[in-house]
Amino acid sequence: MLTGILLATSTLPPPIINSLFTDSVVKEGISASFAVKMFKAWIAEKDANSVTSSLRKANLDKRLLELFPPTKQNVDHFSKYFNEAGLKELSEFLRVQQSLGTRKELQKELQERLSQQCPIREMVMYVKEEMKRNELQEQAVIADVLSEEAILKWYRDAHSAKGKSVFLEQMKKFVEWLQNAEEESESEGEEG
């Protein structure tokens, strides 16, 4: 398909894809069908990483579900449709993007709750519920949601006397490791 080839050769800019999000074209199923042909040609001309990178740069990665009518705008439908079309790479890309967005939202919510001094037990329950509801991997949540800043803030600013000493003692080695890692990366930056 010519559009995919023109996108692959940078003759057309990726924002041209925005025309696929017009309501009438989406309702008729033309958007999804056209997108499949376009992405196949683009990937054949370049590769899947080129496509996903271009989508990210043009902020189109967050709009891929909009290729379908509102009742079908979910990751499962998108994955099934694109997998059946032989575009598993885009299906996986969307799943990763959705997971990343969910984890960022979870991090924001936790920071808000932390600033409101919500009890840690309540925050842990909230995180567990969100992990289950959004099918998030524990490792990803720990890496993204429980950022260094949040852990260090809990360590420095824990206000509840009850449980604070236990928390501080349990987290001492981990916090020391985080602080040392931060100091090491800063000193490496100064040397380079």
C-alpha cells in the first residue's frame, strides 16, 4: 500500500495518520482495515521498530485504539484484530504502551496519597487491587510505581509514630543502597 511505503521513506509525515480517526471512517471499519494494510507495507519497507518509534514521536501511540468504534476500543479487540492480520508486533506494542500508561497513573495516584499522608497499609491495598484489575506484573510496578523518590520520601517523612520505627528499620539497608547508588551515579557523572 502506497501510504505505508511513503511513511516508511519519510515522504509523508506520521501525523497524516490522524485522518484515520475521523468518526465516519472509524464507524464504517475503514480505519482499521486501512491501518492494517498501511502498517504491513510500512513494516515491509522498514521494520516494526521504525513504525512504533514514528508512532511514539508523533504521539499517535496513545490513539491506536481509536481506529475502532468506541464499543470496540479495548486492548483485547485491538490485539485480536491485529494478530489475525499478521501484525503481532503492533499488538504487543499497544499492550506495552497501555501498561506503561497505567503504571504512570498509578504512580501519580500514590504520590497524591503520599502527600495526603494516607496510611501505608491503605496504599499497599490500593496498589494490589490496581495490579490485579489491570493485570500488571509485580516487577514492573515495583520498578515504575515505587520510584526511588517515593521510597526515600517515605523513609524521610514517615509521620506516624506507630509503625515508623519498624518501617525505618526494615527499609534502612535498602535506603542506604539507594542513596549510595545515587551518590555513585552523581560522582560518575562528574568524572565523565
